[in-house]
Amino acid sequence: MIERIEAAIALYMIIAWRILFLTTLGKECPELPCSVVFDDEEWKAACVVARRKIVQNQPPTLNEMIRVIAGFGGFIGRKGDGFPGPKTLWIGLQRVHDFALAIQCQKEMSV
């Protein structure tokens, strides 16, 4: 039982580190291309779902991508909302992973 709890805590620590890293990097270097942090499958899937059209090979900036992902987590992005928080990023990252998996499965089934 304790081994399972330790494994879960280790996994949550990795997720928390990635979210903190995204938040910090997004505030410090918002003009970086999002491909620095995200795989091609991740950012393309998020852009396809958010924009409802096929994306080009040019990745959006990190700031745009973080706001898209946070939008999947409930971030509204009003004028006074500021930068997305860790909870909206966490929920949004879970949804982006699901989108990427669905697109990958769809491609495999069409072959």
C-alpha cells in the first residue's frame, strides 16, 4: 500500500514541476515557440480543438499556448484575469493529452 502511495506522490510531483515550469517560463519568456516545451502532437492537437481548423507547422508562442491550454481548464481570459493559474493549467493539460491521444488513435484507425 505504501509503495503505491509513494508512486502516486512521485507522479504528482512530476506533474506539479511541469506546471510550475510552464507558469514560470510563460511569464519570463512568453515569446518562445511552444515547441520548446510541448511535443508536436500536443500543441497541434490543442490548436486543432481550440481553433477548429487544421494548423500549420508554425508553432504558436508559449504565451498563446498556455492560454489555450488554460482555456480548456476553465480560464476565461478576461481583461483583469492576469496569468492562468496552476489549477487551470493542470486540468487543461489533462484535456490536451486526451485530445492528442484521440487524434493519434484516429490516424492509426484510418491507415
